[in-house]
Amino acid sequence: MFNIPYKLHAEKQVIAEWLPVLLGLLALYLPTFYSLANGIWAQEEQAHGPIILFLSLWLIYRKWPEMMKRSEGQSTSVLGWIILLLPFYFMLLVDLNRY
């Protein structure tokens, strides 16, 4: 019963620490989703885009504990980081060449 205020204080501290990160992510993602919703996702051929996005996020969320359990005690893979970051590098190159 006495641990409730301490736990609540700890949760508030975690939220306060992560608030700038969350605000930054919102600043990045909201314009992107607005652009997608009013652009390509508004077309009939691409209207399934939001469904696929949220289905993918749900599947990742559902399998996250299993993935963490399997990777417990293993070091990270350099190849995995390359595969993850390489598309962002190419997107940056395309954006820079567009202007």
C-alpha cells in the first residue's frame, strides 16, 4: 500500500524523461501521415496502405516478447543494423537529389 506513491512517482519520472523523444517523433510522423492520408492513400489503388501499416505494427507488437526471449543473451548483428539503416540512407540520397 505504501509503494503506490513511489511507483507513481517513478512512472511520472519516466514519462518526463521520454516526453521530448515522443514529441520529436510526433513532429516527424504527423506530417508524414498527413501527407500519406491526403496523397497516395487517398487513391483507390493504395487505399489499403493504412490497413497494411497497422496490421504490421500489430504483428510486431504481438511477437515482440517472443523475439526478445529468443535474442536474450546474444550480441547484436552488424548485418542487421546495415539492413535496417541502408533504406534510410537511400531515402536521404533520393531526397537530396530531388532539390
